[in-house]
Amino acid sequence: MPRKKTLAAQVGEYTALALLLPISTFVGYGLGYLLDRLFHTHFLYLVFLLFGIASGLIQVIRELARDPENDGGS
């Protein structure tokens, strides 16, 4: 039987999970913006923004699927 996590550990896990999607979105946008400035284009920020959103969603889904205490939201 696994040990019960402390409240601080649970707060840390769910805070990191909540920040995962916005941070990956901003990182994707930032990389695209910098590449747009470097190559004098106007579309890479959108491409990398979409990549950031997709990667953030994938990571959130992986973390929720990995959580053994998650019983489907009930």
C-alpha cells in the first residue's frame, strides 16, 4: 500500500500541473517570435505557439494518466 502524500507535496504537484500549460504556451510563442525576428518572417510565432499548446496538453494528459490517486474525477 503506497504512503499517503503530505498536503505540501500534493499542493506542489497540482501547482506544477496548473503551470505546465501556460508556461509551455509562452515558451512556444517566445521561440517563434525570436525565430520570426531572426529570419524576418511573420508566421513562425503562430506555428510555435500551436506546438507549445499541443506539447502542454500532451504533458498535462500524461501527468493525469500517471497519477495513481486519480480515479476519474470523482
